[in-house]
Amino acid sequence: MALIEFQKGGLYVPEADVYIDPWRRVKKALITHGHSDHARWGHHRYVCADSSKAILQHRLGDINIRGVPFGESFLVNGVQFTFYPAGHIVGSAQIKVEYQDEIWVVSGDYKTEDDGISGAFEPVPCDVFITESTFGLPIYTWLDQSIIFDEINQWWATNRDAGVTSILTGYTLGKAQRLLSGLDTSIGPIYTHGAIENMTKVIRSSGVPLPDTIRITPETPKKDLVGAMVVAPPSATGSPWMKRFKTVSIATASGWMQLRGARRRRSVDRGFVLSDHADWHGLNQTIEATGASKIYATHGYTDVFRRWLESKGLEAGVVKTRFEGELAEINEGSEPEEEEQP
Ligand SMILES: [Zn+2]
């Protein structure tokens, strides 16, 4: 019997009778992070990293949930579980599963660059590593985030000088707060879409320092928005919510902006390459650092990535899951409970 089985409902640990990020309703779910393709509603009991608890409660309402500090192990039927920072969004965790001298690690989504708010990623030595591969192609290599934030702040300052409102889009949970953390508040005020303001409030309350933001409401004077920065979910730019702005420049921040034509397809004026997932080097360095002899890729460029790992002499496989990586995250802001009227 494998320590983790790939079942219809999700990644299953039979010895402990628990699932990790299941997509069917189960009795006990360990959750890597708050994105909707990993944290679903309807499980009887949830266990997550301490810093993810408030986020899950905000998204899923009144649930039976327990938070565990990073690095603190707990036993379920003799199987030992430990959460480690995944660096993807605030509270995101890798989950280490240990039983009878065998160690498996489920990465969830992860990024190796320390963004200053999500907790620094650390590779966890293991025998079997279940990895995401959202950007598992050599064309995806990220620049240091300080370079990207310089570009974003320059774009904002230029817009401000021209009396143009800067609309910067990023998914509601994770990217939006990372963007906020990198904005230069000396340029001007930062306004937020209601969905992002609500989530940001939750994340601030868990102790993450973020700059002051102003929620946009129907009462917000139009003139106050001239030259300001507005952080909004991608879905907002195609909605009547946009009617309140005079002249705008719209930008989005995503790993997909590395692709030729991506900016045009998203109908934005600027695209900044900023992802909350590991790039090609991050994935490869991590896999090497785990020392794992067997790798499973769960989502992203799984087949190509598997063949690449096999060519390096590793045993590799692909697991079909319902995880979607940055595709799911783009739709985060369009969830009905977070939608705000224009
Ligand atoms: Zn995610």
C-alpha cells in the first residue's frame, strides 16, 4: 500500500484515513492553502497551517477547523504530518507525511522567491515529492520581484503625472496582497475593489503588514481616483464597476505575461511578469534539494515536465488532479460571495 494514494476524491493517506486538498467531500481534510481549487467547502473537519486558518474561515464560513504552526508535527493513527511554508500565498503550506521511515511531501502550490509576506519556502527532504508544475517549461524564468515592483511603480508615477488612474489587477487572495506590499505609497493613495479589501482585512488581522488602502464605494468621489492606484480582481475590468473611472491604464501581474500575446488576449495596456508559482529553475532546484527519488507532477505542464525529469534519471509520474494553479486563481475575484455591486 502506498503512503499516499491517488483517488477519485483526491490525495488520500490510507493509514491515517485523511485526504490532502480533496475535491470531494470527506471526513478529514488537510489543506495546503486557501485557493478555491485546493480548499473546497463541505468537509467535516479541516486542518491547515495556523496562518491559513482565518483565510479559510473567511472563504468557507462556519467550518470545523484547526490550525497548526509551521514545523509542529502531529499524529493521525500513527502517521506523522507537518506543515512547512510553501511561499505561494499567506499561510500556504507543503505537507510532509511520515510513516515507518518513509517520507512523502505534497507541495501544493509553491514559489521559491521570498515575497516578504507569504513565509519563506523551504525544501523538505523526502523520498517521494508530489509537485505542482504550473510553469514547468524553460521559457518561464522570473526576475527578482524588486525589479518588477520598480516597473510597476514607474508605470503608476507616469500615469499619475498624466492624470490617469492606474488599475492593477491580480487575483483576490495572494496576488493582490503581494502587489499591495510592493507599491510605493509616496506616489499616491491606493484604492481597492471590495473583494480585495475584504480579503486584505483578513490577512492584515493575521499580522501581515500591508500599506493602508481605501475601499472603493459608490460614494467615492470620481476626482479622488484620478492619478490613484486601484487594485482589483481581473474580472472587474470587464464589468460596470469600471464606469466610475475617467481615463485609465489597465495592467495585470501574472506569470502568463511571459507569453507572447498574453497581454493582448487579456485586453490590458501593460503586463507585469509576477507569479506566485515557482519558475522553471525554482521547480528544478526544489526537486533536487528534496533528494526525492520519485516525483509526481499534479498540475501545469505535467507531461513535458515528467519527461524532463525522466531524462535526468528520476522516476516520475503524472497525477490527474483538479488543481489548476494560476488559472483557478485568476477567477478568484469572480466568486459570488465576494462580488460587489457597482
Ligand atoms: Zn494556489
